[in-house]
Amino acid sequence: MPPTRGPAMVTVVGIGADGWDGLSGAGRAALRAATVLMGSRRQIDLIPSPHRPAAVVAWPTPLLTHLPGLMDEQSGRHVAVLASGDPMHYGIGGTLVRLLGADRVRAVPHPSATSLTCARLGWPVEEVDVISTVGRPVQLLHPWIQPRRRLVVLSSGAHTPGEVAGLLTARGYGPSALTVLEQLGGVRERIRTVAAQDWSDLGPDPLNVVAVQCRAEPQTVPLPRVPGLPDDTYQHDGQLTKREVRAITLARLGPLPGHLLWDIGAGSGSIAIEWARTHPQCRSIAVEHDPQRARRIGDNATALGVPGVRVVTGAAPDSLAGLDPPDAVFVGGGVTTGGLLDAAWSALRPGGRLVVNAVTLESEAVLADWYARFGGDLTRITINRAAPVGGFTGWRPLMPVTQWVVHRP
């Protein structure tokens, strides 16, 4: 096919540690037909010189900043881009599709690092959880660390196995079997297994994958992904939606993949954090006017595996200006602030959910007025916990919570 005018035509060719010898016929043909070859220096070196086009471009750093300009420079050319394994599985293929459009990008996959790992260990691919730490913090593992789960961690370098081992051990999962698979599919392939708590710097190859068979210490309490984590999971100064009310609140907010939550008056950030923990594509913004609490929200989010929770420090409703429109809004503080509910209601996407919790008579009066005008569900939540009463046990009530839930047409 002759070159076309306009944006470059890009074929993303997956490649493994076995280099040219491991490429499919389609992958080799794409490289022979290309006028420009792009990739990391390591990947480019896997292609013998006779099979490279005249123009070769090694990725600059940072790649995402330079990528649009690089593609613009290739107008009218056929570009072959090298990618590790399957380009559409945590690879550059998805980035190029978002940049150029699916009609300008073709992918030729190679077995992914996940597939090769599962093949070596005898793990069914559908029974593992895959987490990428390439350009991402290792704390993303936290929600996935559960007893008896199998994890495949895509490493960002030689340091990743040690970071994974340290995180597992700190979480009470030191007995987990940690397998480091290096140079998968190549002549220098090596596989080593050790308990996470026994990890020492074994000098792994930078091209590695970490597989984990999670095993908890007897005293370790698992942290499930469903809402309602124990209150002492969070750092807080008392501004915390208690676990029972939190579970009810999140059930009414209804987290869905790809949806965005505004948590206004976030306190410790528990609602925003547990929304984000339900699915990797659930996004949340925690809005908190107190700077110390805002910093604490960031710490809690990182510790619980959702460092992507965005924290906005400022008073609502002014701090809401310019934020992406939400699919759900939770108001846990500042209900009586003038214009706050109006701003939250008007920002909601059609079909969005607004959930407001009130504990004072003044805030209840605001909810009663909005309920009279817009309908929805108005509920009183009362929780009692068993506590010592002298030498006996009795019920100690928490403050009642009035909750208003409404959907925007």
C-alpha cells in the first residue's frame, strides 16, 4: 500500500525477548514494509540491521510528551512501532489509538508477558489479576492483595520485585510465593521463586515479570474491595463516615466502571477511596477545605491502593469550578453552605446520583426542603454498637444520620 497524505499509518508490532526469530509472518512483513521504525533502544536492537528501514527513531524521554510531535513528523509514511508482547495489553498500542484513531493504527500482537508467565507457571490466565507498575506506583497492588489470589505484576525495572516484596511483607503477606521471571521467551530466560519476606537483592534483569501467590500471615485481616472497611483502616481526626453508614452510602452512590464521583467535604476521604477501590476505572475527586485533612486523604488513598484519587483543597462550592462533570456526588459536610447543593445538582450528568448525609437539625432542614422540591428517598439511619457498661455490655448509639438520595433526570 503506498503512503497516504495526512497522519502516519502505524503498525504496532509486538515483540518478545526472542526478537526477530519469534516474530510472526505478519510482524516480519510489517517491518519490511515500514519506512520508519520506532521503539525503545532495547527493542530496536532485537531487529537485525538488514530488516530495519533506513529511518530508525528511539523513544525519547518522557515519551508521552514527545509522542504527538513524533507522529506529526511522520506524515504520509508507514511507521512500524515495536512494543513488548501484546501492544494492546498495557502497551503503547492503546496510546497510539487514542492519539491517531483506530483507523490509523494496526496491531500485530505477540504473546503477552501475562500469557508467557501463566504458561510457565501453569496458571489459567482468566484466574489471575494483572497489575502494571510501568509508569505507575507499586501501591496499586493493595486492593488486589487477597488470600489465595494469583497476581501478575508487569515490572517497570529491576527494582520492582523488591518493591513488591516489601509491600507484601508490610501488609502481612510475607509468606506469599514471589516468582521473578526474567527475559521470558529469550535465550537468557530465568525463573526464581522465594517467599516475599525472604527477598534480598537478587539482581534481577530489568526485563522481568513478578508473579505472586498471595498467602497471608495468620493474624492478617484482609481488606475486601466491597465498601465498609474498618474505621481504624483510616488516618482521621474524627471526620470519618463510619463504616456502616459508609457501606450504605456507597451502595446508594452505585460505583460503576468509568464513572466519576465528587466527594464534597471529604474529611478522611473514605467515600472517595472506597468508590475508587471497587474497580480500577472508577475515578473520584475528594474536595476538602482543610489542608491537613486534604494531605491525610492523599496518604489514605496511597495506603489503600488508589493513589489516583484526586484531592482538591478548597472550600465548596467555589472549588468545584472547572472540575470534570460527575456521575455521582456525595456531600458529607457543608450541607448548609449557600449554593453548595445547587452547584452539585447542576454539575451532575443526566442520570447522575446525588447522596447527602446530614447529622444536624440545620442540615436536616435543608434536606427536607430539597426533598419537598425534587423528591427522591429520605432515610434515617441509626447504628448501635455493643460496648461495655460497667461489668456488662450494652448498646451505645452513634449519631443518627439522615440521608437523602436523588437521581437527576
